[in-house]
Amino acid sequence: MSERGFFSAIKSLFGRHEVGLLLAAVVAVVVTALIDPQHNYYYEPASSAQNILRQAALLGIFALGSAVVIIAGGIDLSSGSVIAFSGTVCASLILILAPEQIQAGGVPKWVLAAAIGGTLAVGFLIGTLHAWLVVRVGLPPFVATLATLVGLRSFARAMCQGVTEAVRGSRSTQIQVYDEAFRYLGSSVAVPVTLFVLLTVATWVLLSRTVLGRHLYALGGNEQAARLCGIRTDRLKWFAYVFSAVLSSLAGVLYVGFESAANPQTMGRGYELSAIAAAVVGGCSLQGGVGTAPGVALGAIFLRVVIDAVNKIIKTGADVYQGLIVGAVVVLAVALTQARDGTERRGGVLRSPLGWTALVTLSLFAGAFAAVAGPNFFQHPEEVSRKGLGLLAATGTAAALLVLNLASRWRSPRALRH
């Protein structure tokens, strides 16, 4: 490859959005290192980086699958349940094929290979089921994958209890896997990160360098036009849903290895929203036809950096605030993407009583959140005034929205002229 071709490939791989995400992740790490009272990033950089990379890789693997479905104009709400179901299938196969070794360790390699292969085959079947429900039955993707979101987790819980009763004579809500070789798949850093990098590169090549990828973008951009152009849209939908389900099944295997157990009641719960959030933060449009694999990968890394920052800064009950902070990050990312593309509402974001009501609502929410959770961000929370923090957050939020309103009003006419 010539030098010019190399730089052209790098430019196509990393656009402005990807560079912005990378810079945002760096800024989040720096701010966390400064605010964290124990300065974990400074004193334990290696362990902190390994934890972020492992978690980002596990999230990124199935987020890539969700992103392909979104690019194709669909939605997959079942990723978390597919992870739980696939992990249960994997652990169940190991228990059935090696009931003694699963507790003592030393599970034969052929058993592990058969369990992993069977799990990926189950993912293939689930993806095919989704495609059939969408293409042949005519269900909206939201309804089809919502059904499996609820059903697969319930099926996994019943399977777990049935298999443990059949093999051990007593019911159990989880299956423990103590084999060191299997545990290494998820608990190590090398395996998930290597798979994540390979899958990101493969997905990038698929989307940007193949006819199949161009057809997926065309399908998501305008399905009717794609069909009129002779594109087999049914096959494309089948591929997208199978790709997503298989990657979720792979993630299920890794999560079982990481946790050394398959617990379908809690495993993968809410992960489908994390996958969609990583895709949206990474630049995918929920309307379809827009998105890149590197953007999704960086979106997963950025989300894990934010979540890890919350855990580092809020020492007690950090999981309570993770969903709120991730939701705010997703909304902010989408808003910034629309602003960059010049799609603001003419007259400003606060135009009409609806906008001014939203300003009051968001300011009150920000003030309440700061008053309730704000002291947890400080080393000596008992010395912090909750009222002062609440007032400061509410005022700052209102001021930020007013500035955003002025900026959108200034830019809208110029965007229209172009």
C-alpha cells in the first residue's frame, strides 16, 4: 500500500466524531485522576487500565452487533437476555458433558470447544428467529426483540434449574464453572481485548469495504429505495440479526468465564441498553444508515471510562448513579451530533413553552441530584452544603441551556443557507 493510500485508509477509519470521542475519553480520565481522592489512576495505572479495557472489550463485542442492526435500520433489544441465555447454555453443556470436572477443574478441551460451539450455534438460531419474526411474520423489530428480551431470560432460568436437577438431583439458580482454562477466557485482558480488536477491524472492513456493507447502509437509509434497486433486503436483515445474536452469544461465553458462573437472573441485565448507548455515542443514528465500527468501539470505551470514573469518584453506592450519568451522556452525545450536522430546530432549542418548561425541569433535576448525591464527590462530604450544591447545579444547568439556545439560534440560519 502506498503512503497516500495508507493515510487515506486512516482518514476513513477515524473521522471527526471518532477523534472527538477519543479526546473526550482522555479528558474524562484526566478529570477523574484529579478528582478521585485516592488517585487510583496515578498510583495504580496498570490495574485501572486493564479493568477499563476488559470491561470495554466485553461491552464492545456485543455493541458491534447491535450497531450493525441499527445501521441496517432495525433495533435489537435482546442483547442482555441473549447473553444470559447463551451463558446458561454454555455452562449447561459443560455440566452435562463433564459433571465431575466442572466442580474440580480440568474440564477436557473438547468439552469446552463443544460448549462454545454449541453456544454460538444457539446465537445463530436466535438471530434467525429474530429475522423470521421481522421479515416473514411482519413484527416491528422493537416488538420482536422485546419478546425475546423477556422470554429468553425466563427460559434460561427454567433451563438452569432443569439441567441442575437432572444432573445433580437438586435445583439451582446458577451453574458454577471452576475450570481455570475456561475462566481465563473472560477474566484475562488479552482474550477479550484481542477478540474485540479483531471483531472491530472485521466489522469495519465489512461495512466500508464490501458490497454487503454498502447494502446495509442503503437498507438503513431507505429500505424502499434499496428494494427497488434490486437489493435483497430480507437477506440483509437476516445477516444483521444473526451477526448481533452471535456476538451476544460470544459475549455470554466470556461473561460466564469472567464470573465463573452462569446466573441467568442477573447476568446481562440491562446490557442491551448499554449496547445501544455505545452505538449511539459512537455516532450511529437510530434512524439507520449511519455509523462506523471504530466509532462504536470508541463509544464502548468512552462509556466504560465514564462508568469507571463514577465508581472511582463515588465510593459508596456508585451503581445507583451509573444509569443516570450514562443516560445524560447519551443525550448529550446525540445533541452534539445534531448540532454538528446542523439539524437544530430553527429559533433555538428553547423555542415555545415546551422548551422553557424543559429548562425548568432539567434545572430542578440537576439541583436535586447535586443536593442528594453531590457530597459523595468530596473527600469530606459532611462539610459540604447540600443546599449550596443544589442551587449551584440548578443555576449552572439553566445558564448552560440558555447559552445552548443562543448558539442554536445563531447557527440555524447559517445552516439553512448551506
